[in-house]
Amino acid sequence: MLENWLSKVSPALTNELSTLSPESIGRSIKIHKNLFPQLDDCQVVIFSDHSTNMDFIRTQFYKMYHHFDNLFFADLGEIRNSDTNFLINLFNELIESKLIPIIVTNNKELIHTFHYALNSFNSEFKSLHIGKEVAPFKDVDYANCKAVYSVGVQGHQVAPSHLNHKHIMRLAEIKNFIEEAEPVTRNVDTIQFNLNAMKHAEVIGLKEASPCGLDANEFTQLFRYFGYNDILKAIFITGYDSQYDFNHMTAQLIAQGLWYFIDAKDNCFKENIDSNEAFNEFVVDIEGLETPLSFVKAKKSGRWWIKSHHDNDVLIPCSFRDYEMACNNEIPNRLIETL
């Protein structure tokens, strides 16, 4: 049924696929051409809508090399219609099929509609917004949204009243300790990456640029972190404007982000959090706390969690730095809500 909601990739692009290397992505993945591809073995799908021109990104992405043995993905083309009822049907089908869509769009309503679709499944979800400002939506906007995180926030771009939020990670923190973003990216169902989080010198293909922001290496590292997420339902890439991308470098950077996400997802392995053999546990006594903190480290991936003693020992993602702070008798801000 997905073919009812999506139109094929431009023939101007697909007609050129034969000129690419046989080992390229363009020659190795499923692409919506004249016939809609079979998606039975796919885990990730890529498409865009009318609000942005993704063809420059596709051109860069198709010519990259395909290194992926364990993950299958497809380019499904473009959304036919941005009407809310139309989108709800599309998103419901994606969620039910457990396909992870990566959507390039500048349509804020499309993102809201996906959250409404997710909300209708009556299960709690969390959302992450990466951008120079705080997320344009709140958890109270959706009945089942448990939290909205804002990462990469630039203080001078945000009113002081909007910075008093426990789920904000400012730009300086992520640039000094980018690994601190990994526990957040691991623990959300949807991710919106607004390119205005980037430094203008790194991405010229956007209208609302800033002299400060993330660099290209941090961009690809974050997309790699996205690939380690076991519960991810969707990624939205916003802010791209092909009119400003005169040398297609921004399109190339977005394509690299896609590549590193897929590479991480291809090599990702789910850890059995119920298996004591897969983890090491570290117990830390902190002065003033009645109950010690229990940290857990996965033996294979090196990822960290903390046990929530108020929620049946549920494991909450954290970082090695959080553990170090606890060892120094400090309670990291991220962990206060678990106590």
C-alpha cells in the first residue's frame, strides 16, 4: 500500500545509475522507479516531500560505496500529497511495518503529523530536536509524549525563559563532550535534525545560517549515534535549501550523514539487558543519598546505563562521564530525575 502515497524517483536520476560503479549505493539498493520495490527485507526507507529538493542529495548518496551486509534499505521517492489525512495513512503504515523512514522536509506539519500518528498507537514516546533553538513542540502537545529533548541549543538564540528546561543540551556542551549526546540519541523514538544547528562555514545550503554551530565531523558522528538507537521510529532532516547549495557540498554532507547512520545500523547489535553475562555492574555510594547508584556497562559496546530505583530497576541510558561524576560524589544533572 505504500506505493499509494509515494511517487517515483526522478527518471533524470535513475537513468544515470548505469554510469555508477557496480559497488555504489545507487546500483545496490532498492529504488522506486517505474515499479514500487518489495520492502519485505528492508529496515530503513528514505524519501522527501515537495517542500525540498532532494535530488542533489540523492546524486551524492547514490555514488557513495555500499558497505552494508546486514541491513537493507530503499529510496521510495517523494510524498505525493502533504494533506494531513494523506500523511496519517502513510505514517500509520510505516509504523505498523516497523520501517524507519528518513525524511528530508521543510514542512513542520509533516513532523507534527508523524507524532500524531505515533500518538495514536497508545504507547509512550520521546522525541529529540537538534537545532540552534529549543524544539518547536513540547511533550504536552501529544498525549503519549513522555519527553522532548533539545540538543545543540545556542543560548543567544533563545529567550532565558525557554532555557529553564531539564532536557536541554547547549552547543558548548555537545562540542566539548559530543559523547554526552549518545545516551540521549539512544533513548528517543523520533529525531529531527535542523541544519541550522550547523556552522554556516560547514553548510551553505540553508537559508537560516549561523556563524556558530556544529561542524561536519560532529554531524556525521551524531548520525552514527542515531544508528545505535534500538527504538528509533523516524528521522527528519530539515533546513536544506538547494537554491543556496551552489556547490552541492551541503547535499554531500547530508548524504554522508545517511551513510554513517546506515553503517552504524548495519553493525549495530541489540544487547540483552536481562542477561547478567552481557554487563558489568558498578555500585557507587554518594554522600546524602540513602540508596547507592547502580551503573551498568555493556561488555561489547561499552555503552552505559543507570538503574532507576524508582521504576523497577529500569535501565536509563547514561555516559561514562556520568559514572565518573558519581564517583567524585557529584550527581550529574541527567540523573537527577531518576532519583
